[in-house]
Amino acid sequence: MPKVCLRTLSVHLRANLLTRGKFVTTFPKSVVDFYAHRFGLKVLPVALPKHPWPVVVLTLKNRTLSPVVTAFIDCARAVTNPLIKTTAA
């Protein structure tokens, strides 16, 4: 694997670096379908290891959460907690 020299979620930045220099990046298929023809990109079929995405819930200090927000957070935790336990094993 090439050495990581930049980490960004910016699709625009990665696409521009890819077309202007000696860079390799990853894109979802939907992005490749959009950019490949436009920028003359070539898809390299490479199997990459799966990495979990860090996801957090941020709230403002001293703010009361609405019942809808609280329900959403509870639901998100209920859905994701089993996934955390299966990937950690």
C-alpha cells in the first residue's frame, strides 16, 4: 500500500489531487461513476481492508435536548451497539 500523505473527506480535493499528481485515492462507486469520465480517471480493482468510521454525537453545552433528538440518539445507539460488539470480536 502507498504511504498516506493526506487524509481528507473532501471528494473535490481528492479528485483534483488525483488528476494533478502522483496520488492514489479511494472513492465510492457512485463518485467514480460521476468523476471517472469527467477527469479521465481509471479504476484500479484493489481489495482494501475495512476500517470502521468513527461516529460521534455532539451537543451544545447547557442546552436541553428535545424529545425528538433524545429519541433519535437512543435509536442510533440501539442500532449501532450490536455492530460494535460484532466488529470488536
